Amino acid sequence: MTNQPRQVGGGRKSIGEIAPKLAELTDDVLFEDVWNRDGLAARDRSLVTVAALISGGDATQRKFHIGRALENGVTETEIIEAITHLAFYAGWPKAMTAVVVARDVVAAS
């Protein structure tokens, strides 16, 4: 999995002034360490992350991570299929919200 793009967080840039420790953990632990570990490709980590965010109802983080998933090689079709599948496991309203977020992210990219 050395061919995959190195995953870099944006915690310091986005929240560093208000929550410096959370920004540091986001950048140095979550992205620098966890996201770049061997064992799962970045595209697979992205798909898992998007599924977790849909299941948890985290619409704000979902927007960022759907964009990251597209950058990591997850296709629009795969994202929509994952959302459709999750409608039955995570809940219909969460899937409906997710598909609107995905539509907006795809349109903006």
C-alpha cells in the first residue's frame, strides 16, 4: 500500500486556534499515524469512515470525508451504493441525509 497518497490532516488549519490539542491529535495521531498505517488502503479507510459517519449521523464530518473518499479513489457509485446499503442498517433518515451531502460534494468537485 505504498502507492497510496499520504493522508494529511487539517486540524491545525481548521480548529488550531480554538482547540490546539484536538487539532494536534487530529493531525499527528489520527491522520499521520492511523490513516497511514499498513493494512488498509486509504480508499478502504475512507469507505469505512464514511460508513461510520453515516451510521453515527455526523453530517458535518461526512461532507469532508466523502470528499476525501473521492480523492482516495472511492467512486461516486460506490459511495451511493454504500449509502443505499446503510439505509437498512443505520436508518433511512441517515441515508437520506447522506445522499444529499454526497450529491452536494460530488457537484462541488
